[in-house]
Amino acid sequence: MTTLIGENINLRALEPKDLEFLFSTENNQSFWEVSGTQLPYSKYILKKYIENSHQDIYEAKQYRFVICTKKDIPIGIIDLFNFNPQHKRVGTGILLLPKYQHKGFGSEALKIIIGYAFTHLDVHQIYANVNTSNLNSISLFEKFKFQKVGIKKDWIYSNNIFKDEILYQLIKNNNES
């Protein structure tokens, strides 16, 4: 498999043409709980974010990929964050628009990002934080052998209740590449 190119999707950098997609995604309040957002983003701020998204992951310690169909239609986002080359680890998070969920796109995107992180970033481990009520994400990360290593109790406060969050880790097997 060529890096960042899958059978049905591609992962690519943010581009100026993604402004409307990013605006509608980041300002969709149903996604705010998983993204940690509490206020809407302006198009001006998102335009500046896109303009600065060229920063190298070694500089910014994070990188956002757009998940696109083969016709370059954006269907979601997959992030690498808290990149730490010294300790060889990186976090990941994925968001697919609801109409593209349960079609294998999330699995394909996660498979690509795992390969990219282990091969090109030379990390030893990838981790993910998943709300205990997010059964789709739990299923996705467990499908790729992420191990549940802990529960962060009352970690997320949303809609007047505290929610637990699972910490998952995928540690590279020395026999893998």
C-alpha cells in the first residue's frame, strides 16, 4: 500500500478548498464532546488554521489529515497529536461524518494512519482516548488490537454529567514494520 493512499480513501493535507468542510465539521455541536470544543470557530480562524497547517509534525507536534473518497470528497478527519519523538509516541483521533460511518472508511483510515505512524514517524506506540459510550470507536480501535490500559473516571463533563474515558494503546511489535 502506498503511504496515505488506500483502496477506497486517501488521507491528504488540509487545503484552502476545505474551508467549508472544516467550518461545518468544527461547528457541528454534536461533535464538540469528542473534540473538546466549547465555542464555534469563525471562517477567519479556520482559514488561518488551514494556512498554517503546512507546519511539520516535528514542529507542531500534531497533524490533521482529511479523509477523502477517491473523488476527493472530504468525509472525515483523522488527527495525529501530542507527537513525542523522544518517547516515540503519538495520539490519534478520528471523526467520520455520520453518513459515511459503518462503510469501512474508518477502518481503512485507521489502518493507513497506523502504518504511517509506525513506518514514517518511527513511533513505538499510538494511543487513543475514547468515551466509554462511543461504541463505534471502541469497536474500531479494538479491531486494530489497541489495548484498553485504563479508564479515566469522570474525565468528560458534558450535558451536566461526567463521563468516563478509555485510554487505548497500540504498541508496535518488534517483528512488525
